[in-house]
Amino acid sequence: MSEVHRHLDRQPALLGGDSAFPTPIYVTRALAPDAEIFGQRTAGIFRSRWFTNDGPTVQELEELLAIRLGVSFCAAFASGTVALQTALRALDLSGEVITTPFTFPATVHAITWAGLSPVFCDVDPETYNVDVRRVEELISPRTSAILPVHVFGNPCDVLALEKLARSYGLKIVYDAAHAFGSSYLERSIGSWGDLTVFSFHATKIFHTAEGGAAVGQDPRLCERLASLRNFGIVNEEEVRGIGTNGKMSELHAAVGLAVLERSAEEVETRQRLAAYYDERLSAVEGVVLQRFPHEAIRNGYNFTIEIDARRFGLCRDEVHIALRAENIITRKYFSPLCSENESYRMLPSADPKKLPNAHRLASRILSLPLYGDLDFADIDRIVDALVALRTHAGKISEAIACRQ
Ligand SMILES: *Cc1c(COP(=O)(O)O)cnc(C)c1O
């Protein structure tokens, strides 16, 4: 009962009430590296003056990450994007790569930069990941690989994807930029597919400020990645293939070692906060939650909901504006879709009629704040603010219309 009163009494900021937070809170906040570890590591790097080129700090980080991710190798890169591009090159692909439009632009750009053609596949409306049945329909004689994304840390249907890839002779590269710390069937998310790519950008759970990695099990692929990220240099005598400069520097690896120390705790905290969001939001009419399969463990990378305008009383954009007045800065991940980008929208597979679920999601999704520095009381304030918007939906809608 007191819960209900708390919601009803709350006056939204757009209607003259106090903001839910005194200063803006954002969807994420970078995990702070352990300052002492970072200091020791950088002092060592300065002493040795070994700043890059497969130095000891990068090697140590790669070894620790391979263990953490349950894989036989981890090749560190300067960014997740260059790791994706290089992974696609390392597999000697050609022609078409089937991917999702519901992702960050880097996924699709990496395919194009690797000289390949992206083919967009519609997503499952509940998990937000590629719909495996649709993937099969898009396979053509030109298809060489599938590049699915574990969207918001939600593992794809990896068993079905791998069965499909085996029967058509396709490679799979997973974009696991969101999925550090997720697992499926008690196996780390990095252990599926031919290669799995992580982003270590500061906005990701584990980070190196800027960075990324490609992980896998086949040691020959590891060697190939190592030479391609270093201009294709194999040894003093030989340069093979069209390489790039994708190396992670020692200083970035030092950030990584100092963040890694705290990343397990960060994942646990985010998981608890995500579970609390689930519990509170499942009771809110008009809010639809992303479905995580029973076999999956989510990492709490972010918390994205759908606003069903008919049942909530406000559309997604109105909620986005009204929450901003509460100092709750939400993001519309992923809208616009990658298939709406001017470089891709002329592709036959980018036709909105072929991507109904992705378009519906893009018009409804809203990412809420989720990171380890938040606590249950913050989540309560966010959910209470959302509930108050629903209670006052008519007036909120008028207030927004007047401002525009
Ligand atoms: C962040 C991100 C990337 C790109 O990673 P960078 O390290 O920023 O290059 C790729 N794919 C997805 C889904 C991402 O969210």
C-alpha cells in the first residue's frame, strides 16, 4: 500500500515537481581502475620504455582474460571495431555476412571495412537477437559467415546458430561487445563460434579506456590475428596478408589490469541491480522487459525496456523527454537501426518491410541507467519516476506538446 502511495504522490518534474535526482545520471558510468595497480604498472612501463608492440603488460592481460573467458587464446586490439575487422579478415571470408540491424554501427561498418557485404536479418521481438529461422532464409551462395550480436549481454541462440553454420559451411563471429561476464549453458560467452569479439571501450563492463579483443580456441587463428594486427608482419623476413595497425598499447593494458581487479564485483553488483529492476518493473503496465533464456546468465551490461504506448499512456519519445526533466538521462539503443544508415539503406535486406520486429523495437526501446555505482534506492527513484509518468500521462503529454 505504501508503495502505491509513494507513486501517486510523486509529482513529475515536467509538471513542476522536484527532479528525481539533483544532478543528471546517465545510462552508464565507466568502472574506475584501481589507482595503485595502475600506478605500479605505468611506472614499470616508463622504466622499461616498452610502450607497445606485444609488450609484457599486454601479454599478461591476454593471459588473464583467456582464463576469465574460458578460451584458449585472447588477442588484444586497439578497439573492438578493429578486432572485428581483423577477425573477419583472419577467417578469409568473401561475399556476404549475415548480421543484425539492431546493433551499434561498428558491427556493420566492420563487415564493410573488411571488404564484405552486410545482409540484415530481422530480430526476435523478445530477446532482441537475430532470429535464427530468418538467418536460414537469407543464406545465399555468396554467404560466407554470420555475425550475430549478443545484444545487451543476452546470449544468442548459439546452439541453433552453430547447427546452421555447420550444415551450410559458414563461419560464425560473435560480436560480444556487450557480453563480458555473460554465459550460456554454463559456458562463457566467449567460447562459442569461430571467433568472439569484445569491446573494451570505457562504456563497456570491462574496459581498457579504448580497446578490444578477439578470442577463440584455434591457435592458428591466434597467430593470424597477431600478425594481421601488426601490419601482417609474420617475422623479420616475411609480411603476409593485408594487415593493419590494431595493436593495444602497454598503457591501455595497464588500465585493463587495474580494471580487471574490480570487474567481477562490478558484474555481480550489476546483476543484482538488474534483478531488482526486473522485479519492480514487471509490475508496471505498459513496460515490456527483454527476455533472457533460462540457459543464459546475464551480465547486467545495461537495462533496456520497451514502452508499449497504448498501455503506458505515453510513447517512448515522451518518456525519454519526461525522464530527462527528472535528471534521468536515458538512451534509445538502438535507434536508428543500422539498416537506416544512408550507406546501407539501399541494400535489399535493409527494406523495412523485411525487418518488422527490428523497426518495432527501435520505436519502443529505452535504455535506463545501470552501473555498479547505483544502489537499490536509485533504482527505486528511477522506477518511481517512471510510474509517476504513467499516472500523469495525459498532463505529461500536453506539457511536452506545448514545449514543442
Ligand atoms: C561498443 C561496440 C562495438 C565497438 O567497440 P569499440 O571498442 O568502441 O570499437 C561493437 N559492437 C557493439 C555492439 C558495441 O556496442
